[in-house]
Amino acid sequence: MTRFGLPAAIAAAALLSGAPASGGETRAFVAHDHVGDNVFTKGIEGPAVGPDGNLYVVNFGKEGTIGRVRAQRDGSGRAALFATLPAGSIGNGIRFLADGRMLVADYKGHRLLSVSPKGVIGAYADLPTAHQPNDLAVAPDGLVYASDPDWAHDSGRVWMIGKNGKASILEEGMGTTNGIEVSPDGRRLYVGESVQRRIWVYDRQADGTLSGKRLFASFADHGLDGMRCDAAGNLYVTRHGGGKVAVFAPDGTLRREIPLKGKLPSNIAFGGRDGRTAFVTVQDRGAIESFRTDVPGREFRGARGLR
């Protein structure tokens, strides 16, 4: 059992209770603005924290761009243009590979783009028959999963992309597939259906294929969009139209709901110096809200200095 010194114990208790801690610790699960209104377009999506500790979000100022958000001393974020995508491309979900490259779901170009740390853009995988590559998830073994909704017909598919860039369809005939995530141990894949308000969970096999599909959670109202797991396996789900983030335990029990200022959260990512800051992109505001959590995100790889 880990033992804390008195100051650390007081800070930890305050974080979990929601009370302010000494030294300026932000209250847990209380949202505030990280980047204000209309800095990004209504198509704000992504988001993902890179190896440099900075937050990357699509559609900075105009569609077809990627913004980089640097944390400031006061806890706010300052956004600036990082990259402009090729003509005709518009990004959606962002994830990072282990080698530091950024993957961007190009839903207009029906492909996944690769972006180097210096902003050099190339092709990672072509999905010519895709409806609209939307959200991405990278498993611990490096395999990539992409949701592919067909909004016109309330249906969707799930793709798997190998390390060689070869893409294959794992399942079709689903609802409007949107948020997608892998559990910390790599054994599960979660897929959300926005219009149908359902989240399915699958067992991942050694080759990345899926089995054992079963219902994980469902909602009576509002939609759902992007999702992320923390290191303990809890699933954070943005409730599009509901203005909140729902947090589910690995067994599907609803642990809590975090209210937001905006009503249309589109996606979520973990970051900060300890991986315990959740960043939420909010479409109706063109803004980013954030809140502190009690567990780091599953993709957090240890302390990284912010630049």
C-alpha cells in the first residue's frame, strides 16, 4: 500500500472531493475554458496530445487546418496554426503513433494522413470506399482502428489499418459509427453509434480482428461522439447535444457525468504534465474546455515537459 506524506494526502483528498487544494490545484471534474469561443470552427475535432506535450486539434480558424495549443502558466491554452492539409482535405480524429507521427482522419479525402513532428504531411492509408473516416484509435500493438459513419443512411463500418498501411473492413451494417477506443490492456475495442445512442464492446484477437460483440452502454437521449479510456480502463464519452462527458467503469457502470459549458462536445483527449487533464472540443462554441481527473489517460507515457 502506498503511503502519502501529509501535504500529498491533503492534495489528493481535495482533488477527489472537488475542493480546492493548496498550491492552486484545480478541482477535479469541474470544466473550465482552455481555449475560448470561436478560435476553432464549428468543425472542431481531434483532439490529441503529442510527444511534445502540446494539444493538437483540427480546424483552427478555418477548415482544412490543424492547430497546436500550448499550455500557458495560468492553465489556459494558446492556439496557433501548426499545419494546413492538402487542398480538399478536412481532418477529423487525430491520434499519435509510437514513433511520434500524427495520424489524421481525412474524411473528405477518404484516407488517413500522416503528419511529422515538423508538419510534413504524407499519406498513411487510403480508404477509397469509405463513407467518411471519422474517429481513430491506436492499439498498444500499433494497429489502428477507424470509424466510418454513413450519416445519410444511419449506418456505418469499422476499419482496421495495419502497420503497413493496408486497410480492411472488420464490420459493416452497423449504426452510425463514431467514437472508437481501445482499452489500456489492448484486449477490448469500444465503438459508439451516435444516432442509435449505443456503445458496443468487442474482444480483440491477436491479429487485431474482433469477436464477442456485446452491448456496453446505451442512452435514452442525446447523441454520443468521441471517447477515450483512462489508464484504469474507465471510458470517457462525449455526449453530443447533452453538454456533458459520461464516465463508465470497465463493467459498464456509469460512474459520473461532468457538465460542460457548451452543448455539443465532439471529442476528448488526456494530457497535461501528469496525464490527468481532459481536453474536450466543443462544436457550438468553437472552443476547448478542460477538467482535471483522478487517473491519467491510457496513452500517457510519463512526464513530458511542455514547450
